Amino acid sequence: MTDQAGTIPVPRAVEAAEPEALSGPPTRGRTSGEPPRRGGASVRRVLARREARIALLFVLPAFLLFLAFRFGPAIAGVGLSFFDYDISGTLDFEGLDNFVRLVQDPVFWRSLLVTVLFSLLAVPLTLAISIALALAVRRTFRGSRFFRSVFFLPVITSLVLAGAIFKWIFSTDGPWSQLMEPLGLGGSWLNSPVLVIPALVIVSVWSRFGYGMLIALAALQDVPRELEEAALMDGAGAWARFRFIVFPHLRPTLLFLAVIETTASFQVFDLIYVMTQGGPARGSYTLVYMLYDQGFKYFDYGYAAAIGVVLFIMTLAVALIQRRLIGGRK
Amino acid sequence: MQHRKTLAAVAVAATSAIALAGCAGGSTDGGDAKVTMWIYPVIADEAAHSSYWDGLIASYEKANPGVEVDYEIYPWANRDESLQTAIAAGKGPDLVYLIPDQLSSYASSIEPMDAYLPAEQADDILPNVRDSITIDGSLMGTPLLTSANALMCDRSAFEKAGITDYPKTWDDLMEMAPTFKQNDIYTTQYFGSPEVTLNMTFYPLLWQAGGSVFSDDGSEVAFDGPEGVAALTYLTELAQNDYLEPDLISTMPALEQTALATGQVACTWQSGPADVASYWGEDNIEILPPLTDEESVSYGTVGSLAMLKGAQDKEAAGAFAAYATDADNVKAFDLASNYFSPLASTGELYADDPIQSAIEDVIPTSRVGELYPGAREVMGVLAPEIQAALLGTKTPEQALKDAAAAAEPLLG
């Protein structure tokens, strides 16, 4: 099946957007042995360019909005980190002073530790539960749609509302305290500088696994059923089927989820703002909370921007490492 | 191809429109004077609040043809974020309601009021109120109201515990604590969340012990002195003996989820009658002078209308601010909002109301907090250390010492 035969399996606009289609040799997709038809290819290139232009025009509004409200502020933020900016509008160049101050600030190291600890617990747990539940509701069975909907509900539940309820659940006389009492972990976890992070991780995982489950569920639909059935016929157990058939198909999805979840956990703020306000005794004081305090409470915008830059570098570095570890050669 | 060209043209036009809309700024009609004001829900009933300003502005505009006053009532939550963003974008209001702590933070963006207030109106401001809104000799706002957090006790809790006398000193309250505990009543409460200003929580104890947050010249912190240690030791003793509601040390639940709402707190200096009246019943509210260790002192605040430097028409904004805060209007506003007058000439507003009258008596001795530069940052490093002491992970001495060390570079 060739494009000349008019049965191209990809939309023309997509093909046109590929650089090779615009400037590469006109033999792409051609049936072997068929001579190149230069005139047709030329017309197609022109058409492709026009379609590309129209496609670009459609993309342009979103791109401009992205430039104006995402890219622009991000660049401005990086620039601001080298200045001392007063609310009255005074801008003084400080060079690397904000970063030097950051390195010398024990609160920064404490909040970095809290952020990393939170992420180390929250990201793997969210991924594991997302995939486990996606596998559980993957097959259609009686009530499977109901369970899929129920599992997704926390994602669309207001975190402010959920936070109020979880504050009660984790309170001194709340059910979690009663449940943990026999294990010697009774009392309010939100009152413990050590247990506050696990408590927040539980709420974070609860609020996010539904999204991961949905993405994983979509990826699982692409796993060839016949491969699994063949493996089953050959006597492969559930774990072997998952390990050697399902998991390789899930790799790109897992990478996507890992990057998304890591970014979200590095940037955790609303959950902490609602539940603990960074306490007790800075037990849940994350980098973004520190950034918020410096920017909006103390009006120290340059210092806040420097924290933002560090957070960006951290997120980028971890995403690249994840890409290497999970993404494989792809 | 024509339809494609049309489509492309439409896409370009839409893109341009969106881009332009994103960059569009506010427009002014020019000519007549226009004043904009941001206020917050000082009168809790939104309809009553709007009605107050609608009436006042209508009468002002009638008396001053050509002047237009617009106001917006913003929520209390995240008000600093909104205001900072607006100021940074050059879209701030001409006038805004600020408390002393904010006057200090926004000082570089505020136009002093001295030139816009008639002399007799400026002279009418109570001395402690004037001090609280003056920075470097300039009046940073024109006061609209004052408040004070007296000691407030629940009569029914005392009856339940069989205690007939009310506390006057720290020791009185501590002696009563075991009896309250036996009756499942917390002696008091402490909002330990770093989001709660220490002006309402720890600083009154520090002041009552005779201490202060800063040295006299504001160049260094003083909260780690013996007075601060005494205040935090007292608070820690209350916490570690379960005389305080434990969850409030680290979280800030809705008031209805706290022991205060279920009638299980005997006394507090961190909430007011309006907070508890619907739970305790007005008949059960006992207002008392602030506790004393070395002196009886409480936190109070002053609400002012401040003018921002970016005000379009400073004369018009100043004239309206002076009008809105003259003695007649202050009296009307404070009665409508259940706050107190910052002016001497208005006299006692609540002579017939025993609760409000008792609080009014405390106003002249209340303090508005610490107005030195860096006061907010210092709260930011002190609040977590207080939490650590209350949770028993640090001694009061160590917690204050660590907080003082962390505060030192902030005062640079």
C-alpha cells in the first residue's frame, strides 16, 4: 500500500509536518521498483507545504499562549533570579548572590530533603498503584466500568475538600490514629515531624493514582491479546506474562507517568498548604512552599526565583535520568 | 483553495485577537477624577458591606460632582498575592485596606497620607493607633477601625468544671488546668500553624512576660531572652500536659471542627466573640482583661485606608480617604462591622453592650505587633521552632536559640 495508491495510513497533515516529507527524497513510501514521478512529488510537496502552513496557523494560537504565559514567565523567572526585585519596581542586579545565599541557607537544604523524601515515597507508590489497578480493571467484567469511575473520582475531587477530610482522618482522635494504635503509631501523624510525610504521601497517592490508572489502562489496550494467550498456553504464570509481555509494552507509558508524577511531587504545594502549612517544625516544608513564602510572604522575588531555577534544574535532571533508566533506547 | 485562504485568514485574525486581548490594558476615560479602592469583608455580611459603601460613595459623589469612586470587596484569603501582583503589574488600586503589618511590608509602594488629611482629623487619631500606622514619621494610612483580642472565657465550661473565679494571671490559669482536664475541657488553645500570625498567638504571651520580639532599635531579635523562654516554657507546659487541643499545634481545621466549637475550651485570647457566639451562646461569653505575668497586654490591630504611589489622581484619592475615615463615617462603619473606633472624638461606641464594651476597654493598651523590617520573616523562622517545642522535639531554650540564629541573617 503506497501513498501513490491513495491509501496512506497516516493523515497527510501529519506526514507533511515531518521534515523528511518536506525536503527528503521523493522515494519515501514508494513501492520498490516504481520510478519516481517528479511532477507529482513536486505538486505534493507544494500541497504539503500549504497544509503545513495551515496546520501551523491552527497551532499558532496555542503556541503564542504558551510563549506568553509559560515560556515567557519561565525565562523572566530565570532572569529575576539574578536580581533583587522590590515590590515598588526597583530592580538591582545581584549576580549569583541569590544562589550563594540559597546554598548557605539551612532552610533550603531542609526543604530540599523534604521534597526529595516526599517524591521518593510518592512517585513509586503512585506508579505501582496506578498500574496495579489498571491491570485489575483492564478486562471487562461485571461492574468494571463502575470501578474505573470510582478509582478516577479522587482526581476530580477538590483537594481543599479532601484535605479537610484527611485532616480529620489523621487527627488525634481520627480513624487513622485508632487504626495505627496497635502498631504503636497512634496519635496524629500530622503532629509528628517524622510521620507527617508518610501521611501526606498517602493523600497524594490517593489523589493522583486515578490519573495514572487511566493512562496505563489506555496503554494496556495495545498489548496484543494473542501474545498473552500464547504465553498462557505455554504455561507462563501471571507474573511471567506481566514481566515479559505486558511490562515491555508499558515502558513508554511508565516513563511518561514517572516524569509527570515526579514533576508533580517536586512541585507539591496545594496539598501541604491545605493540610499542614509546612509544619510541624518544617516537617513538610517543601521547596515550592519555601518559594511561596519567600515570594508572597516576604516579597523576596529574586530569592524565590532562584529557588524556582533550582527546582527546574532538579526536575529536568531527574526526568533525564528516568528517561535513561525506564525509557531504554527509545 | 479559496476556503483554505479564508480559513487561514480567520486563524490569523483569531490569533491576533487573542494575542491582543492578552496584552490589552485597562482604559481610562480621562477628564473626571476616578478613585479605585480595594476593601475586604470587614463587615461579614456581604450585602450589608456593599450597601454601606454604596451609600457612602453615592453621598460623596453627589457632594463632589465629577469624582467617580469604584470599590471592590476582595476575599481575605490570599489578599497579599492579589495585591502584590496588581502593584507589580501597575494595576493596583488607588486606595487599599491594610493593617500595620502590611503597611510595613508595602511601605515602599505607599504614598503617605499626611498631606491629604485635615489637621484636626489627624489630631483626632488615638495615640497608640497613630504610632501603629506611622513609619519614619509619616502617616501611612488613615485609620478606619481598631480591634483587640481580650481574654475570652466560656462560662458554661467554668460551670461544668465547678470553677467560680476567672483567671487574671498565668498562674491562675495553670492552677485551673487539671480541673478542666478532668472535665474533658482544654484550658486554652494554641494555633501553631505557621500561617497564623504570631501577633495573635505567641507574642501576647511574650509581651505579658515583659519581653519583646526585637531590641529597641530593631537591629536584633530579643525573643530568645528570659521573657521569651518563660513564655514558651509556659506554653509548652500547657501542651505537654494535654491542656491544649493537640491537633491545632500543627493543623488549622475549620473552626467548627475544633474543641472551641464544641464547648471544650475554657479560655482563649486567639479568637473573638464573633467566632464563638453561635457555638457558646452570647450569654456564655465572659470578656476579661488580658492575662498577666509581668503586665496585662493583648494584641489588637488597626485597619487603615492606604494610598498607593501608583494612584492616578492622588488629590481625589486622598480626599475620598479623608471623607471615608472622618469621625461620622468611622463611627457608622465600626458600628456596622462590630469593630472599634481609632478616633478620640467618637467616644465609647458600645456603652450598652457588655461584651463589646469590655473589649473596648482593652483597646488603649493593645499592641499592633512588631513593625520592624523583617518582622514577617522573623515570624517565619520562629513559628516552626515554637511548634518543635510544643511537640517536645526541642526544649524551649533550644527552640528560641535556633530561631534567633536563623533570624539573625534576616535582619542584616
